[in-house]
Amino acid sequence: MIFTNPAGAPELGCDHCGCRWYDRMTNTCYECGEPVTPQMEAEFRQALADFATRQNEKGQQA
């Protein structure tokens, strides 16, 4: 689940419970303990790339 923060940047949310907090040491959700799957990581990486592209386009228009 990908959320967008007020600045427009993507944030990864747990597909199981919706929590936005992860334990980076175990790569699991703090709330429910479900692991971050490779698919979730790939979707988040794509969302970050899309955000970076939009930011770069905004910078070139200024």
C-alpha cells in the first residue's frame, strides 16, 4: 500500500494492517509483524522513481 505524504512523496504502508511504521532491522511491520514482500519493495521503488521524475520536471519548468 502506497500513501502520499503532504509533500507529495510516497510512503510505504503495510498491506495487511495499513501501518506506516516498519522495523528496518527485521523488515517487518511494527503493528502486525508481517514482512515487507519483494513486491511491496518493488512497488515502493517505482513510486519513488515516479516522484523523483515529477520533482525533476517541476525543477526544469521553473
